[in-house]
Amino acid sequence: MFTCSHQPPCPSSSDTDREAARVLASHPEQGWSLLCNGVVLFDDTGELLPDGAAIAPHRPRVAA
């Protein structure tokens, strides 16, 4: 389990704003970053949660 020591604490991996957690390790050459809450965030906006669940890419919609 990941424990955040930041103040205020980063959102947990189960929060809807989990992508707002701080980056612990960044690997732009490979297209991913590890967040403080254990989430692996991919450049295509997909996510891998600490429990192994995958979140499909969710790019913002462009207003027409």
C-alpha cells in the first residue's frame, strides 16, 4: 500500500481525482509516470491502479 507523506495528502488511488497525486518517477521516454498513490499514469491518459485494475484512456472531449 502506498502512503503519502505530503501535506495536504495526495488523493488516493480510489479517488476520482487520483491523477492529481504527485509524480514519484517519470519515464517520458517510455510513456508513463508513477504517482504517489501507486497509480501508473500513461501518456495516452490510461491508468494502471495498484490493485491491477486498468482504466482505459480517457482523453477530454473537444467542444464542437
